[in-house]
Amino acid sequence: MDDQIYLDEPYLSIRWRNVPQILFAEWKGYATSAEFRAALLKGVQAIREHHVVGYVSDARKATVFVTEDLQWVSEVWLPQAVNAGLKRMAMVTAEQGLGKAIIEDVAKEIDNHGLSMRKFDSVGAATVWAQSGLGG
């Protein structure tokens, strides 16, 4: 079975990877609040349809997220993703900058919801951990 593309927009792509059975998101640039929220809900749909346990989000090119959207992630997206079966979320972040600080704040919230979240500086390491829980 081939990969399945859930979203392919200028700001983000989300696809189910049959090998190694993870959901992979790649941020490409700025998304409006509406785009951001709709995109993350597409991810929840993929989690449900493929019984996704591991999710890799490459956020190295992500831009500023507004506080209201981060609150929405915590209050709306997280419970839905966990209820859909997500166990591990691997975030690939830039070495420094605003995006890294924001991801660290989000990671604290996520750990409070029973979902393991770890930060990585390479997609390869993130993928291994998201798939197996090893090497984190």
C-alpha cells in the first residue's frame, strides 16, 4: 500500500507513510488560524483512519503560532488526537529561534494529556522514536 496524502498546501503537507507506519507532517510556512486548525483536524482524521500511534511533525520551517491557536491545540486537538489513539508525537525543531521556544511550551501541555512528546533535530531520529518509542 502506498503513502496517503491528507493535505498538500503551501504551508503544510500531511501524509500517512505506510513504511514506517507513521503520520508525517512538514510545515512549509505561515498558516492562518483557520488553515492551521483545519490542517490539524485533517491529521486527527488520518490518526483515526490508520490507527496512528506515531506522528512526526517537521516544524523547522514553521512560523509564528498565535496564543489562541496554541490554546486550541491544548484544549481541542490534543484530546481528539489522544482519543483517536496517538501515543507518540516527535517534533523536529530548528536549533534556535521562536519556533523552538513555542514547541517547548506545547510539549509541556502535551505531556499533561498522556501523550509522549519529544523534540529532535533530525527527521531520521524522530521517525525511529515515533515508530518504536526507542532512542528518545
